[in-house]
Amino acid sequence: MKKLLFILVIFFISHSLYALELKGTFYQGNLILGKTEPGSKVFIDKNEIKVSNKGFFVFGLSKDRKNDLSIKVVKNGITNKLIKKIYKKKYQVQKINGLPGKQVTPPKEVYERIKNDNKLISKARSINSNLNFFTNNFKVPIKNSIITGVYGSQRILNGIPKSPHYGLDFAANEGTKIKAMLDGVVTLSEKDLYYTGGTIIFDHGHGISTLYMHMKEIYVKNGQSIKQGDVIGTVGKTGRSTGPHLDVRLNWLDVKLDPASVLNLN
């Protein structure tokens, strides 16, 4: 598999040596893992982000980001700044037909349900815990599966243009076992959300979360700690789906990221 790139930046200031390591490629939608001197403060653009006691931090690049990114590291009164160019991705257009009409344009009587579902998902994704599982490598949830949908693709559902797809779709037979991509804590476990069906969200620390959708069976509960590779449920076709598959999502707080960027698939 393609390896993520490591970038090492060395700052020489006042006879002191500061190192900044960045893991990831600076393309739209990607997750970037960083490491600096413990005790440092890190600012992405103008916003301070969490730094672990070992100096790890993490952030994501939005799907349509065009501007250069500023990374500022502050320690012992010394400020170091790095500017990174953000590279554009070319996104696909995907046409999906055969969806039930109520899934493309939902009836008014389910608006409140959809609103409540979105609140549950947003709350789970807003968690900014001190967990540090995000420092480890992710693994694919289903091996030897065909990827049928990718991040950023413009979705045209039953001929109607809709929002871009923010996940990665793994086609598999209904009932196929799904494994956790990374250690984490369950922050949402719901069997029947309107659009996403059987849904799980895991917190991996510092605002990084993963979401698993359209599941048939769910084997985990809110608050449960899981290990990478644990079977968490099975593939289904619940919610808005034309057939059995797993849709996984990756977030840094409210920034929707490309799961392929942590699975070495892009």
C-alpha cells in the first residue's frame, strides 16, 4: 500500500532546536498527524488545538479548502510558523438510481426525525476528548471488498443533484462482519436512523471520530471501549441504500475528511 509521507521541519532559534513532524499529504480532505516538543502550543490557522503530553496533535483539511494553511508552534516564549500549500483533489460524479422516492426527497412528516438524527450525530462528532488512539494506523473494516463510492463525489440521486458523498463505500454481502478500524470509545449506537440506518460513531481523541453506516446488526453500546479489529456488527442495507454495503466516514470535529487518507487508499 502507498505509505503516508513524513515531513520533518527543523527550527533553529537562539541556539535551541525544535522539531515538527507532519504525517500525511496536504490535499483537500486529508487528515494530518503532527508531533512536536511536549509542552508546546499548536495553532492551525488562528485556532489553538489540543497537544498530547507526548507532543502529538491532529487536524484535518476540508473538502474545498483553497487557501494555504498556517501551522504555528509556541514554546518557552518562542514562536515558529510554517505555511503549507493545499493541493486540490479532482472529485467524481456518481449517479445512483432506484432509490425510494422518500429517501431522495423525504416527506414532511419525517423532517423532525431527520433533525433529531442529525443532532445525535453532531453531538457525537463534537467530542474533543484527550484520548490518543488517533496516533495509530487505521485498518480497513472489511478486507477484499470492492469500493463503490468515494469521498467528495457529487451524488445525483434518481436524477436529482444532491450533496457530495463524504464517505467511503465498501460493497459486501449482507451479514458480512465489520471490524473496528482503530481503538476507540462508542459515542453513538443507533439501529434505525432515517438516512444512515444502523449507525455507530467512535471517538478516537482530539476531535477525530469515525462513523459506520447502513449496518444490519450492531454489537456495541454507548460508552463501550473497543480495540482495533474487534467485530462491531454486520453489513446491511438500512437507511438510504440501494443494496448491502458499509459507508464509513471520518471527521475532525465538524470537518468532514476522506477516510481513504488514513487507510492508505489515496
